[in-house]
Amino acid sequence: VGEVKSRSRMAPSAVFWLVLGGLYFFIPLLTTFLFSLKSNQTGTCCTAGNYSWVIHNGLFWHSLKISFLLALETIAISLVLFVPTIYWVHLKVPKLRPVLGFLALIPFVVPPIVMVVGLLKFYKGSPSWFYGQPWGFLAGAYVILAFPYMFFSLDAGFRSIDVHTLTEASQSLGASWTTTLFKVILPNIRAAALAGSFLALAIVMGEYTIANLAAFHTFPIFIQYVNETQGFPAGALTLLSFGITWAAMGSLLLVGRKRGARAATIVGAR
Amino acid sequence: LFHHPYVDAYWGSIKLSLITSAIGGIVGLFIAYAALREGTPKWIRSTLTTFSGVAANFGGIPLAFAFIATLGPLGVLTVFLKNQLGFDLGAHGFSLFSMTGIGLAYLYFQLPLMILVIAPAIDGLRKEWREASANLGASQLQFWRYVGVPVLMPSILGAMILLFGNSFAAYATAYGINSGANLITIFIGSYYSGNVLNNPHLAQAMAFGMFVVLAVMMVVYIPLQRRAARWAK
């Protein structure tokens, strides 16, 4: 009788690959941290000067505020547009679901650099309150960019509930469409909507390509500006940006424990 | 568009994407398998998934800077290797600003993406198949040769195509490391908004060219996706 192999021991090759992967992922973070502790004047270790430089920098707060407000605007527009749409599609025209799914793949496949070139060309000559303001043009572009993530989150959320029964029950009790949507449907897809929102937040806070070509001063543009002109403080900003991604993904996992929030978790800030 | 610098830039982008998707795909596969296989504690698996989710999203300018701080001429690792171990990366022909350097940075989002995409497929390798092949007298190697790899192949290729598109479309990371890199996305960026080379129409043409490459990629991807779905329940 052959012996059953012990299952509690890890295979040596597994250890090798995991250690290799771990080193590759953690070394850049560790070195960025060490880098951020160096003095901007002398280049020697160790000072928290770069962090205080960041905190006392008006441009930092300004760009962070723009990016954050943009993220909130993108999330608000996306939810207002997509929640009723996807609800309607699930309820009345399920045939359109694959069509929406296909449309949602397009922003995922078309690179941001290609998209921004097309959008800038298309909207050239539109009124300046739209074209010249981050709240107009950039928010619009980000809604498109966030569409796949919103769609796949919300779609999974709607699939996990019984849309027909809920709607019929609510209507036979005399509720109007708005009451049904706000009091019955929304609470049931809350986790999915939150998941989509956190993904949108991560996208907008890290998006560089579109903001750069459309010449708006968002947070990633500020990081690049510091990166080019100052050196060491950029390390502090990089870690902060990593922290934002980490927070958004962490929140996503927390809401993901609830039902219906399983969704695509890869966003595109490359 | 079919002239000297543009063809080179397309070729540069395609080469970089092929190499990073191949390396990222293969190494990512091994890491994912190492984390998912029997014997590896459960917490490693959940940590890896969470971390991959974060790292796959950590792209662009911050990533570029993290690599400049690590392997740039003044990077912490470069200086450490030189002063403590007497190993001069620059003298051995490594530069972060070269294609190798950019590729190394790209792997930071390519590897985790591969891990995220391939993990469900590896989970789909059912234990019964391995037991069945062992019962029929197959060795580990034979199992992989005749069962494991053929079943996973469509998923692996599909995932690699995703990685290809992912790195083909990348702009901010390369721009942050070397704003003069010979990549098509950098070309489009500088022709569109550059001070010296301002030619938006050419940028539009180049953008359309990228779109064609990606459309071809999708045409290959969709049938692979169908085949990969065959073994999913």
C-alpha cells in the first residue's frame, strides 16, 4: 500500500514561486518608502520632511480635491444612468442584456489614449462650460471608463435578486415606480452599487492618460509634476496613491462579502 | 503611417506586449498554481488574491515612480547593490529607461492580472481528474502533459491575450518612466499634445491603427474564451 502524501507540507517549488512573487511585489513598495524618507535637500536618510512638504502643499490638496469630486460626480452620474437602465433591461427587455454586455466591453478594449483622441476630436467646439471644465468633459469620459465596472457589478447584483417578484409585490401593494425603485430595488442591490462605486473611485483617482491629454490638473497629474520637478516627495505621493487604491479595493472586498457584489476587480489606470 | 518611426513604434509596442504577456503569463501561472495547490495554507491564497486585486490596479504614474525609486539611477536598490554588494547595474547594461526596464515595471500589473484571471481556471481542474489519472497509473508529468495543460491551454492563451491588450494600451506607466520611449501610445500622446511635434491628425490615424490591432486581438480572444468555458460548470 502506497503511503498517502502528507498534505500539510508545502511543495518546495510552491515556496519558491511564492517567495519570488512576494519579493517582486514588496521590494518596490519598501524602496519607495525608503526613498520617501530621504531629505529633498541633501538626499540623505531619514526625515519626514517630504510628508510635511506634501501636507503643506496647496496644489496637492487642490488636485486631490478635484480628483475626489470628479470621482463622486462620476459615481453619481453612473448610478443615476445605469441603475434604472439595468433594472428596466432585467425587468422588461432581457433580450438587450447581451447587447449591454457587449457595449460594456468596448471601453475595456479601447485604450484610454485612443478614446481620449476620439473624444477630444468629437467634442471640439462644444460649449466651454463642458469642454473646458473637468466637471464636464473629464467626468463624461470617466463615466464611459467606469461603465464596464458599473455594469458588471450592477448586473451581478440584479441577477442575484428576483426582480419580477419584488416589482410585482411592490406594485400590487400600490407603490409607484419611483417608490419601487428607491424603497424596494435599491436596498437590495446596495452592495453591488457600492462595489461598482469603489471601482469607479479607484479608476478616477488614478487616471492619468485622459486627464493629461485633455490638460486638466487632477491628482495623478500632480504626482507626475512632482516626479519631474522634485524627486523625493514623489515617493510620499506614490505611497499615498497606493494607499488610496488599497482602501478602495479593501472596501470593495468588505462589501463583496455581501450577496451580489461579486464583480470584475481590475480597473485600468495604466 | 507605414513609414519609418511609426512602424518602429508599433513594433516596439507589440514586442514589449508580447514579451511582458509571455513572461507575466507563465510566471503568473506558476505563482497562482503555487498558491492554489494542495498543501499551501489557505491564508496565502486569500492574501494573494487581495494583493493581486490591489497590484493589478496600481498602475500609471505612481507605479512608474515606485520603479524609479527602486531601480532608477538613484534608486534605493541600485544604490544598495552598488555600494553594499559592489554590483553596478548600469555597468552591466541595465537601464530602467530602456525597454527592459519598462517591461520590468509592466510586469507589476501583468503578473497580478494573470493571477486573477487564471485562478478560476486552476480551481476548475478537478481533483477527480488527477485521482483518475493516478489510478490509471499516470505520473505527475503525464498528468500535466495529457490532462492539465490541454484543459488549461485555452484559458492560458486567453489570459495572455488579455495581458497583451493590457500592456499594448498602457501609456502612463511608460510615460512616467521614459517620456521618450519608442511606443505607439507615447507617440500618440506626444503628437497630440506635444509642443514640438504637434500633429493631431497623425495622432488620430495612429490611434485608429491601435484600434485595428486590438480588434484583431478580440477576434482571436472570443473563440478561445468559448473553449475555455467548456470545462466550467
